[in-house]
Amino acid sequence: MEFRLAVGRAMIRRYRAAMLVLALLVAGCGPIYETVYSYQPPRSPQGRQCVGQCQQINQYCRQNCQLRETSCQATARQDASYDYDRYVRERQRHRQEIKKSPSDFDHSYSCSSASSCEQTCGDDYRMCYTNCGGVVTSREECTMFCDQH
């Protein structure tokens, strides 16, 4: 369990670092906005209970996103290890210099779909919340480079 948490935290740090780099690259394009949601709970006890179920489903959905990404990365790294070993054996068989490293075969970066997965979870949660009788409102809020506009 601790390993999963450490791996999850490391992935989140890498994701945030990548997003920061991306944000800096587009900084010249102007301010960056984010959609912020406000939630007004349902009035009925049944509606509030329904929202509780929505929250549980949302939490499960987000955990599933993280597990799928972690599993994808583990598979990609295992494939990379296999491909590197095969490369080394082939180069040695032909008495050629080994010019690549294991990281040259690692394509685990292609597993980074957590953002779109979690976006889908959020969309589903807001729909569920509304179906329970709650009200969801959204607004655009400037989050970076706000003084450039």
C-alpha cells in the first residue's frame, strides 16, 4: 500500500511539473483560465444521500484512473526491459557496441491519460449531483498570467 502511495505521489509530482512547463510555454499566449464549480446540495434527505453515493462513485472512478495509469506504466516498463534485453543480446551476438540504454525503450510516458480520465470522472460526478437534485454552477477563473490580458 505504501509503495502505491509513493508511486502515486511521484506521478502527481511529474504531472504537475509537466503542467508547469506547459504553462510556461504557453505563457506568451496570455492568461490561463480554469473552470471552477460550485455545488448547492439538494434539499431533501434522499437527495443528500444520493449525493453521498455520487461522491463514493467519484472517488472510486478517480482511484481507478490512477490504478490504470500505474498498471500501464508498469507494463510499459516491463516491455522496455524485455526490449532492451533483446537489443543487448542481438548487439552482443553481432559483436556490436551497445549504444542505447534501458530508458531508450521506455514509453511509459504514453500512459499519462489520468487527466482526461479524471475529467470524465468529474463530468460524471456533476451529472450525478444534478440528477440527485443538487445544483452545479461553473465559472471561468484566471489561474496564471492573469495580468497579461
